Amino acid sequence: IFLAIVKTDVPMTSQLCENTILELVKTYPFLRTELLTETAFGRKVRTLVMGRGKRKVIYSAAHHANEWITTTVLLKFAEEFAESFQKGGEIGGMDAKNLSEAVTVYMVPMVDPDGVDLVTGVLSEGEGQYEIARRMAENYPAIPFPEGWKANLLGVDLNLQYPAGWLQAREIKFSLGYTRPGPRDYVGRAPLSQKEARALAGYTEYIDPDLI
């Protein structure tokens, strides 16, 4: 009987993500994981790797805190791929064994664990990290708190942290009023100033994938 490891009926938190990745690797020894970085607040950003093929693909999820459901989707995909591989079945209409010999899938299931823990209620009112975020959010009263939070807990939008087009992004976001740390759309003081984005950019350069 196939017992699902990935929980799809509860909010995905950083701890649940960590536990799920480690449980997947334990259950399916052909999966690999490594610690990519730790956030400013000590939460882990992990990889999960499947396959050994020449064609390399990177999937990342939860760049934005309130899009944490993408983590669940990506982990579920990994689980279904691994189970199909083990049973000699198919994934997406393709033979899972053949696919894993042709492709290596590199996954970073939760890029923004700090922000995710704020949105999913792990951090509660009165706690230091919650209050830091709340103070930043007060500068943007139109954005609901905490459910509208997209940034990391330093108030930087990780998806706007990459060097490509960064100056243009800053110009656009500054013109819209996102000029300082807050719930969303602040590009940071420079590209790759945040540990999470820096680690993912470095990982991407190291892997040199065919597709992201």
C-alpha cells in the first residue's frame, strides 16, 4: 500500500517541508538532498534531486511567502516521480525509469521559509520575528497582514533579487512606492543581497541547467 508522505491537506511550513524532504529521501534512497543555505533567521533552504540524466532542470517553489502551496505541489510531484520510478510506472505519460535516466531534476522546494512561516501562522503575535514583520507592514497599510506577505522576513522580495533586469525592476517598483523593506515588491539594496537568492543563483550557475 502506498502511504503518502507529502501532506496536501495542511499548510506547508518550513519544518513540515524539512521533515517531508528527509522522509522522502529515507523512503526513496535514490533521491538526494543537500542544505543549500540557512536564512537570516536560521531556517533551512534545502534541495531535493531526482534522476541522473544529462538534461538538467531546476524547479524552485515558494519564492513568495503567500505562494507556499507551490511547495506542496513540487514535493507531491517528487513523491509521485519517485514512487513511479520504484514501481516501474509512468509519470506524466512517460516511463519514470527512462525519464530519470535522461533527466536530472533539481528542486528547491521552499526558497522563502521565513516568510512562509509568517503567512502560515507558525509565528504568532508578540513573537520577535512576527513583530519585526508587522512593523514593516505598517508602512504599507493597503496590504493585508500577514496573508499579503510575499517577502522574506528582512522585507525583501526574493523574486526581485536576481541580477537580470534588477535596475529596471527597482525603477518600476520604486515608482509604485515600494522603496523600503516591506511585505512585497522591495528589490533590496542590491542584487543577491539576500542569502536565499544568492544561494539559489550560485546553485543555478553550478548546475548550469537546460531549463529553469
